[in-house]
Amino acid sequence: MNSHEKSGKLAGRVGLITGGAQGIGRAIAERFQSEGAYVVLMDRDGATASETVRQLTEHRPSAPTIFLQADLSDPDQVHRAIDDLKNRYGRIDVLVNNAGIELDKPIGQISACEWDRILNVNLRGAFLLVQHALSLFPESGGTIVNISSIHATHAFPHSIPYACSKAGLLALTRNLALELAPRRIRVNAICPGYIDTRLWEEYLRHTPDPDAVASQTTALHPVGRRGLPADVAEAALFLASDGASFITGTNLVIDGGLTIRAHA
């Protein structure tokens, strides 16, 4: 057992991270593990998740990372996954609702099924997880971190379902923070800006000139770069740790100053 397992910021705590197979979720899992947490990943992508689990477990064999496969839009799958977590650990200390999907279409081309899919995964999935996991939080409390987006507070072209789902996640965050405060469960949100992830790369590939779009996007940031998954992971670690014990119901924007410039 290394020093972080004994005295890290999340030493001995059980952290469940949805969408943890890659990107921001994986970065959060790696950071939590480095601070002594027992990491549980939930994702629908079993192939990618298995490789992430293997690498995390190799890094810390004394506390193997657990993978729970579930589609967050399916209440039965969510319920079974939480039951599995209960059987393995008996509790949860930190829940990170990170899983999310996007859709880049104008309003006239969005089907009702596409709308439902985005809202079901991004918003209802978080609601279902909190609802089913609530009984596993100890009497000493815990933390919930919801990964929202700057799309929740600022308008961008062709992102209506995604923006609505992320705005709903902010409302869920505030109301959960109020309702769960007596149980000593803190609830906060993070709004990332442009982060270099698989979703961002997929978006670029569908643009006429990916290199030009990437350069233009970078130029929008006062700090001179786009974000990295590790930037969001550091924020998630802070909100999940005792260092944020007096913080609940807030929204931490991680966007390199992008939205400040939007208001300038």
C-alpha cells in the first residue's frame, strides 16, 4: 500500500464514475485512484472500459478497478448495476455523473427519438443513478459531482437537445444540494468548455476544415489553449474532497476563460 492509499485526499473512499471508459471520465478515475479511492466505472462501452479497467488495476493491484456495464437510459440496467456495486462494496462515497452524448443538428432535423435519447442519457440517467445510489451513501455523508457544460449557460449552434440536458443537470444539481444537505451529501456541478476528448475529435472530423476549426477554437480561449481531461479531473477531485466541505450547489466553470470573452 502506497502513501496515497493511506493518506490521499480520497483515501479509502468508493468513487463511482459514469462514462469512465475514456476522456474526462477516465481522467477523473485516474486522478481519484491516485488519491487513494476505490474506483468503480460505469459505462455502456464494454470493450473500451475493459482496457481502462486493466490499466487502472495494473497501476494499483491492491484495489482492482471494478467495471459495471449499463446503459443509463435503461432504468433496469441502472438498478442492477447499483445492486452489483452494493454487493461488492456496500457503500458509495463519491458519485460522478459524467456520461453524456451529443447531437449536432439544427432544430428542424432532430427527431423525437433523438431528443429523448439525449435527455435520457444526460439528464434522466443522472437522476436514476442518484435515486438508486442514495441508500448507499454512509451516514457521514458524501459527494455528488455532475459534469454539465458551458452549453448549459451559453447558446451554441445546433446543440439544442444537448444544451437542454446540461441545463437540466444544473437545475438537478441545485435542487439535490438543497434536499440532500441534511444528509451531509454535497452536490456540485462542473461546466467544461472545449476539452480535447473523443467527442471533440469526432466533431472536428465532420467539419469541412478540421485544422482551421481547431485553430479558431483555440484562439477563442484567453489562456491560449483548449482544455484537457486532466483539467476537469482536478476540479472533480477538489469538489469530491474534504477541501470543498463548505461548497455545495455551485457550478465550477472550467473553460479557459472562453465564456468570459463571450460576455466581454
